[in-house]
Amino acid sequence: MFYRQAGDFKTTYREDIHTFPLRQDRIGYYILLAFAFLVVPFIINDYWASAVLLPFLIMSIAALGLNVLTGYCGQVSLGTAGFMAVGAYSCYKLMTAFPELSIIIVVLTSGVITALVGLLFGIPSLRIKGFYLAVATLAAQFFLVWLFNKVPWFYNNSASGQISAPVRDIAGVMVTGPEAQAWAKYLFCLVLVVVLAWLTRNLTRGRIGRSWMAIRDMDIAAEIIGVNPLKTKLSAFGVSSFLIGVSGALYFSVYLGAVEVGEVFGIQKSFLVLFMIIIGGLGSIFGSFAGAAFLVLMPVLLKNIMVAGLGWPTDIAAHIEFVIVGGLIIFFLIVEPHGLAQLWRLTKEKLLLWPFPH
């Protein structure tokens, strides 16, 4: 009964195009942010940080980046993990070469470097699209992993080929390294997630975002009405790669602390991010977070129920996880292509008129 529009009217155009036009949505959003910033840091522990919160926040940024490219601009990519590796190795080289740099600058610069690499690999999108573009980005995935494995300069000639994050702090609080506290790593990632999601949301609502969606829906018609396909597609690759590079830098420096590129940034990671936006919803900011939350929480839930609760072997739980993910992907592609975001949107529409029929 509380989710109604009665008395919730707009007096300016700015209010009418608000991201959360309903007062109830804005209140819920502010409560969620207040809980995330003011409550969670005091109750978080190492298990929740490493198993749920940090992977959710970091993979949300990666899903957000892929959704910009695939969901909003319609350019299929299977090289997400490769670009995450670019962000991770850029972060490592910057941290070791410039120890005086702030970790914030290092992470953002890693995103910029990844954006430049993304622009380079985005050039084929001007000539090819669909399945052929997917194959081209898949080639980029394998090439980048091979490059980081075979060129010793990227891992500073380490005998193991592994990279480890040096200790870094913000205002005296450690955010990387073994001494970093769970709440510090969580807050660092949370701030970046909120800022990047806000910037991405504003991009998708403006002229750039409308150009992306015009190219996605009908590129020839978009070009006829004045949308520059070169500029639009490359801007999507650049923004997407920047976000994915930031997620890769955080995944390496804050979450794992040590990385071997073939094991961490393999093709499975690219498919995982793709599944996140398919299940969460293509072309939706909320869908990126919903898909990341689902695919991060589901393995933890299955492990606690099947392994810890029922005593099943871990390999059985892992196979059941694959079955569930595969079934959900088929379900959403057939029944609801716009994913969890569309289901949430329909639920809100029904709540606006409940208990009357819709």
C-alpha cells in the first residue's frame, strides 16, 4: 500500500528525469547507502569481505563495464577477463615503479591504460559486428593472457610468473597487503563503485548514452540521422575498458593480493561477467549489480547448504552450480531477455496499482 504515486508530483523537468522519480525509491536508495557506509564497516569480518562483499563490489564494476559495451552499445565482447588482466598488470607495474603514487591514482590510471588498450581492440568493431566481433574480442582475450605470460617485463622477471601487490595505504589506513583490514578494503571498493556507477548512469542518460543505444538498435539509421559510428563505438569501448580495468586493478591489489594471469583471468572469467549481465539485464545499471550479486552469492549459498549443511562433496556442489547458471541463462534468454532488472521493473509497476488488477 505504501508504494503509490499519490502526492508524489513533479514541478520541474529536472525532477521528472530523476534516476529515482518516486520518493519511495529515493528513500530506499538513501537507506541502502547509509547502511552500506555507516553499518557494514562495523560488522564486517574477513569471511564476509573475502567471500561476498569484495567480489560483489569488484565484479559489479566489471559487469557495469561490459553492460556499457554490450547492453547499451550492442557490441558483443568475450574479452572481459583479458582487459581485467590489463588493469591488474598496469596496477602492478605502477605500484612497483612509482611507490610514492597513491593507490587511488594507481587504480584510476590502470583504468585509463586499459581504456587505451580497449580502443585499440575496438577498431575492428567499425568493420565487423555480431558473431565476428565476438570472435575478435575472444582473440584479444587469448592474446593478452599469452602476452602477460610470455613477456617477463610484465611480472618483473619473477621466477614464478606471479605478481604480488605491494603494501599501500590511504591516510595511514592500509588497503592492500596482508595487514589491510577488511573494513578498509571494503570502504575503498565501495566508494569507487558508487562514484563509477553514478558517472556511468549519467553517461547513459545523456547524449553519449543515446548515441550508444541508437547504434545498438539500428546502426544504419543512427548514422543517417547524424550519429558518428566511429566516435560512438570507440567511446563505448573506451568507457567499458576503463571500468573493466579498474575492476581488474582492484581484483588484483585489494581482493587477491597475488595473481597468476592464466588462473585468475582466464576465459571462464569472461563468461562469468557475460552471464552476470545476461541474468541481471542487458542495458541496465541495476541489472549489472543484480547479476553480480546473484552469481557471487549463489556459490556461497550452495557451498553452505550442500557442503557444510548436507555434507556433499564440493565437486557435486560445483556441478550443480553450473547446471543452475546454465538453466537460468536459457530461461532468461527465452522468457525474459532483459533479466532480473525487467522482473524488478514489472514488480514495481504491479505494486503501484496493488491490490487492483494490472
